[in-house]
Amino acid sequence: MAKLTDLAEEYREAAVRLRLAIEDRQERAAQGDSGAIRDLQLLRQMLAEMRDLRRLTECYYSKPRSRLYTTAGLTAPRRNGEKG
């Protein structure tokens, strides 16, 4: 099983590949390719999520985690207004 720091490095590499794909699609979009224009929005969203995941895995044990990709904020539901 991979360590989270190893996963962080893989997310970094994937982000680089996504950035290159974005640059390619930007060139195609500038030439009028409508498919490239649609791809750009998806690729940018994927890049943002990849960066978030890299930050999360890079410092997973040393920083407080947000609720976005973890179960850090889960609480048990209350029953009949009582605790427990």
C-alpha cells in the first residue's frame, strides 16, 4: 500500500500532465476548435481537484483537515432530541 506522501507526489505529476493538456487545448481553442473549448473547463476543474488532493495527502498527518475530501466533520445524528 502506498504512503500518502507517495500519493502526493503522484498527484503532483498528474497535475503537471493536466496543465500540459490545458495548454494544448488552449492552443486548439484559439484556432476555433469547439471540442477543445469544452475540454478546457473540465480539465481546469480536474486540475483544481488534483491540487486539492495533493495538498491533503502531502500534509495529512500534520495539518487539520477540511471536510471537503475527508470525514473530519461527521457527527452521529441525534435521536428524539437526546444525545447519544
